[in-house]
Amino acid sequence: MNKMTRLLPLTICALAVINAQASDEKELEEITVIAVKPDGLKISSDKLLSLPGTGNDPLKGLEALPGVVLATPATGGPVAQPAIRGSSSNDNLYLTDGLEMGYVFHNDGLSVYNPLLVESFELKTGAWSSQYANANGGVILTNLRDPNGVEPARVIDLSFFRSGFLYEQALSSNAAFYVSFRESLVHTYVDNFIEDEDFSFAVPPRNRDYQAKFIWDFDANNIIRFSASGAKDYIEIAFDQDGRDIAKNPDLASGERYQTYYHSQAVSLQHFGDVIEANFSVNLLTQNQQEREGEVFRWDADITKLIFKTENQYVAESFTLNFGATYRDTSVDYLASGRLMPCNTEFEMCPPSYFSPKFNEQGTLTISDYHAYTHLTGQITAKLDYQIGIAVVGTDNNSQSYVEPRLGIGFDLDDNHTLRLNYGIHHTFIDDYQFLTAQYGEPSLEASNSSQWVLGLDSQLADGIALRTELFTKN
């Protein structure tokens, strides 16, 4: 194996990469649309790194897509997340290789994935397939590539922004793995950019993440994957005791702190039959959330989720049938304290918190929920296609259950233009668990819901250029 050194795209100033892998150096491919579906756009992410403003991060390309804006959480935390077509950023569904992650974006706005591992991502913005539930805003699907069993890689990534490594190796002719780890370095110089003298970083913003995957081609029809991933973000702000913030609200004297991390371990079996493809996975997801805003509010929660999931696809001559189910068991051990403010700071100008009474509570929430679906797509005539789906979602929290229909029809106006109409009903269960606690929250809260219509025209222009025009309504 030949040793070589190659440079990756610059992030802030310089990025040095040492890459030890076999034979020829390869250029990044151009961005290509590899599939256009009635309810989403799937994009190859190699050249996505070159989009303006991505910062060498493929998922930052979401900001360039129509209907997507960055929204700061109402908690006042440092993370800005995508809000899609007017919905809250908390109304999105994020899946990575079909698995649920703790979160997708760091406190610096970059994703938790090594860009060398991201194969593609897909954005669904309205009336999507019944295969995806528990979202009113949008569905963001990220695919990480499988380990390369042909060309091993040793990558060391050094920059002023973050550093890390990627190790990839084949174990046999039908088994391979990779391990990636990254650590941010912004904390080493971020104080130089702070002009506000009323606060400082007691703990500068830091984050780290890792991904690992092992793949084993068990035989010609079965693939077993073991994957692990995780991330951690934390920041702590101290206010000047003589500054304006504490003068306005003495409850902020102890400063603010935000910390979150997750660890995910999963095993999946993918089976390829003659007419059916099946995928079964088990995922253990553990999370920690810490939020402290002086004496105004404190939240410390340990969250454990055990998720069983099956997805199947049956391909016939004239139609395709997708069906599957997900079961999730969640346990939340929490400690909450602060002020009971009779005012919503997100929508109102509220008086200082020290006028409100204090509260303190500790407890455990246990919630189980499920999602079962079937989705049929096919051709009615040579010019007319359809999709019909139905999903059933439910939770033992307040004994909620809902039926979500999905309907879609497409008509080829000519060889280059297709008119599509899609309809769907969607629900989002509350997963910001502080709002389900007895004192600070309201345990009787139920899922939010929306009905969505999308009318679209897909046009294939000259020279491989495609144009999509959509008119949508979301209630």
C-alpha cells in the first residue's frame, strides 16, 4: 500500500489531510440528482461540499434549498436548525441509514457526520410517503456509505476549525469497517470574536462526534450491519455581575449552560429476495440533555430509547408495495426546577422571572409509541401513475392513536413535463419531554397535526437541467 498525502477543501484557513490508501488519487464527482420522487429530492453529496456556505459539510446544503430557513430554538440555545415550510424546527424527522439519531446539527451549525462518509441526503417537504411518520415539517434522510472493502483509508484531518481522523479497513473479502472521530477547535480562539463585554464564555462552545460501521456480506442475499455513532455539544456563558443582563433580571446571575450528547448502537439485517427486500433493525439510543438558564429554568434529563423497526418492499410487474412497522420504548429520568412563569417568552414580552414562584420536581416518564404503514405505487396508464398509503401511529401517552392517509397522482403532460398532486395528514408527538412534566409542563398535551396539499410541475429542460415548481398549503 502506497503512502500519500492529499489536501481536502479548506474550511476556515487551511485543512491538511494525510491519506494512506491504495493507488490512484480520485477527484470528487460533480453533484448529480440521482432520483426525483413525488415527495422529495435525493441528491448525491460528493460535490455538495463545494456549494457556497457549506463549510465542507454536505448537510449545510439544506440551507440553499427552497422552503428551508434556519431557526434558533425558543430555549435560547446556540443551535440553529432547519425550519421547513413554516413549521417548527422540532417538527422535522431525521433518519440516518433509516435509524433515529439523538440530533443532527452541532452548536456551530455543522452536522454531526464526517463529510467523507455522507453518501447522499434526501429532503421531503410535504405529503410524503406513509413510510415516514411523526413529522409535520419535513423529513431529512441521510445515507452514510458502507465501508470500502477494496481501498483501505487512513485520513488525518487538521484545521483551525476542527480535527479528526478516519480509519477504514477490510477484514476479509466480504467484511469491512470504518471508524471516524472529530473534535471542534473553535473554543481555542472564539473569545477573540466576542465584542460584548457583558458576558464571557465560562466554557467555550465545544463539540465532538464519531461514527463507526461494520458490514458483513453474510451470503448473496443477506447483509448484516453493525453501526455506532454519537455526538456531544456543550457551552456555558457567564454574565458580568455589573452588566445589563443581570440588571434586567437578577435570576441570570449564575449564567447559562447547555449540554447535550447521545450514543446510538444498532444492528440491522438486510435481505434481498427474488421479489421482496426486507430490512430489520434494533437500535439502542441513549441521550442526555442539560439546560440551565440562571434561576429561570433548569432541565437535566437522561433519555433511553429502544427501537425495533422493519421495512419491506415487494416489487411486482405493475406496482410496488412498501410496508413495515416501528415500535419505540422511551424512558426519561429528569430533574426540573426554576420559575413558573405565566407567560410564553416565545410569543410575548414577559416581565422579569423573579416575580414568579419557584418550582422543583424530579421524576420518570415512560412512553411507548408505534407506527405501522403500507404504501402502494404503480401505473394506471402509460401517462398516469398513483400512490396510495396509510399509516397508523399511536402512543400510550394519553392513549393517542391516529390514522394518516397519503394520496398522490401524477400525469405526464408530455415527455418533459409531469403534473403531480399529493395529499397527506401528519402528526408530531411531543418529544421535548420537559413540556410533559407535572409542574413545568402539561401531561395531557397531545400531538400536533397538519393536513398538507402539494401541487407540483416537474419539467425536464435541456442539457440535463430539471425544474420543479410547487404550490402547497399546510394547515
